[in-house]
Amino acid sequence: MRMRKDKLTGALDDANIVFSNNDYQFTLMAANKEEPECKLESSDGFIYGTSYYNKRVGLFIGESKLCISKSLLYTPLLYVQSETAWNKNIDISKFQRIVFSGGTLNNLFETRFYQDQLQFDNDKITINYPTYKKQYSFRIKGTKCNITIGILPNDSCDDTSLNYHNEAYICLEFEEEQPLSDVRMHYKYINQVVSVMTHRKENHFDYIFVEQSGDAMMRMMNRCLVHLWENDNAQMHSNCCATFDFLGDSLPRLLSLVYNSKDKEASYSLGFIPQNNDDSRIITDDTIRSISAAIECEYQLSDDLTINYSEELDTICELARNAVIKYREEYKNSTKLSPDTYNSIFKSISFWKITTAEKAYALYERFKNNMESYFSFRQRIAQEDIQRFVQYRNSISHGSYRKMTKEIRDTAFAMKVLVYYSLLHRIGIPDEKLNELNVMGVVF
């Protein structure tokens, strides 16, 4: 169930401005007609106010200043509102816990069958709802973060039926208060973690809320609902290739990998994941390029390949450098080459690389036994298929047009599964458990 949005009408803090909304469209208007223009300033990208029902509201403007002339129809991609109206003076600019609940998460736990849920005692029926909770910790750029994943019962009944289901959640709790502006960052990274598990970039959460420190009652009273345009407009789906049960104790490593990745440093590459169900079976030229980039990344970060081309290449590069150095010393009095030319030669040697086809085949040989679960329902590929796949990538990358054949497309799907095996192995999933990966979820 998607989160309900309240109709909000109220006034902003520290400014004579009133607001009202229709979904994500907020109308801001100067309350005093004698002041035709008002300027709002923000230190954290949010402007804050209080609704006429005493609910605190934070609108993300993403800028330090916003000018209001007469009336302004403003559409923020993010706004926050307190869930209760008991305290209009609470500070919603900081939080210590952020919770993602329901939606796609409900599909990421294995189906569990519990015994003795229904107990009959004369005319009385007792329903025992099971709960599930696991706790981990990891570090975000040096700061400790505790994470809890779990399932809480959520039931409803009417005169004709009794329906109950479990609501899954992810809770991040920090040792120190976090600025409200970090909400988008946490949504981005948690969505990326879930994307690995669902093989979909679009994932929906029924509820996102932030809480401050305190006991359970105080947290509930100060809870703020987070409304994100991307989340509300994400396509609903039930695809799953890796559950939380499958990841087990490797979940903190996956979280750390995603949260602590740095620009221009290889950590993981999953650009080939489809946006939603509509393009899950489509292989485009961009998909081919993304798969090739992922193969390059996984080869670079793998440390237990059965075929290691890098050692032999390093030997060749060292021989080439020594040969150039020897030539330069022997002919230093007669050579016409400048020092810059020699530096250029050394630099070009440093760029000698293993071909993408050899990297893909090395990964393939490493996870050959695991790939058998994929080949049980898909056509087997050979080294020649991998070479043709890379040749196709090379052609389209240099502006040439190539017709994508069924063989190229089949190899692309197999390479997706291969990248998944390598990534999951790097975060600690043992080889024997990799066979439990739902490869159908990666392909479809």
C-alpha cells in the first residue's frame, strides 16, 4: 500500500508566507499583500513550517535562497512531515534512524510456513503472528551504522475474511544525528542495494520515515514521514533474484560496498540492470556496453581466478620497459628521441591491458560450475561466443553498426549471471551457496 499524503496547509517559519499543497505541488504565497516579494534562505536545502494541524513540515528546495513573488507554485521532489501533531516545536532537521518499510521489501524474504498459527480453544480462535529480525553493523566513511532487517505482522479483517501479511523493513540507526538533507543519499544507496537483489532499478517502499533518539514511544511521537517523488512513481514489481535469507551475514559487506564506493575507483558496476519490468527482457547496445564494463570491473577486483593473465602481461610489460631503458642508455649519445618521447613510450606500456574477452573467459572459468544452474534452462556458451560478444561491443563503441544476433543476446544474458556470481562471491557468498541464486530473476 502506497503511503497516504495529507493535505497540508500552514505557514513557514521565520517568514510571513503561507503554503498549501496538492500532492507534490506546493503553492507558497506572501501572507501580507503589502510585501509583494519575500526571500527565503536555507542552510541545509530545506525550508520548514507548521501546518494548521500542528504538523511540522520540511520542503526541500535544494538551494540556499528562494524568492517568492506574489504566489509561487513549487514542486519539490522531496518533502517531510511529522506523523503526529502532538508537538509543533520538534526539530525535524535532524534524525538518528531512517526506516524503509513494505513495498518491494516484502518480496525479499523467503516464504516461511509457520505451524500452529491458528489455535482453536472452544469457540475462541487465537492467531500467533511470527516476527523475524536480524541485526548487523557496518561503517559509512568511518561512522558506525547499525542496521536491522525484519518482518512485522500487519493484519486486517472484515466480516467475510481474515487477511494477514508480513511487513518487511530495513532500519538504519546512527550513533550521531544526521542532517535531514542526507535522506536522499540513504534512499539512493538503499535502493541500489535492493536493486542488486531484485535486478530492477525501480523499487518502491510503502513507507519511508525518520526518527530521532529516545525510547520507542518518543520515537513514534516524533516520527516524520518522508515523501519522495522517485519512490512514489516507481513501478511496482515482484521480481527477486537474491533474498535477505540468501545474503545472510554478507549483507553488511554489500551495504559497505555500495555506501563507501568512490568516484573513479572500481568497486562494482551494474549499469545493465533494467529500469523496470517493461525493459527487463530488452538487450540494447547500451546494455552490451554496461555488461562489458561490469566484466572489466569484476576481473580487476577478483583475487582468486583460476586463469590469471595479469602475471604474464606484467612480465611482458617489464621486459618492454627494460628494453627501452637499455636502448636509451646504449644510444644516449646518438639517439634523436627526446626525453618526452621516452616518457610517452613508458606511459603507453602502462596502458597495455588484457582484452575484455580474456577477462570474461577468466571469470567464466572461475565460476564454470556455478554457471551450470543457468545452462540447465539456457543454451550453453563457449569461448568463441564470448569473443563474438566482445567484438560486437568493440564495433558499436567505434561508431559502426552491427545487427545484434540471437547468439549475442544469449551471451549477454549469460554474462549478466556471471557478473552476479562474481559480485556475490566478493561480498562473501561461498561457491556452494551461489547455486541458490535465482538466475531466472537475473534473466527475466
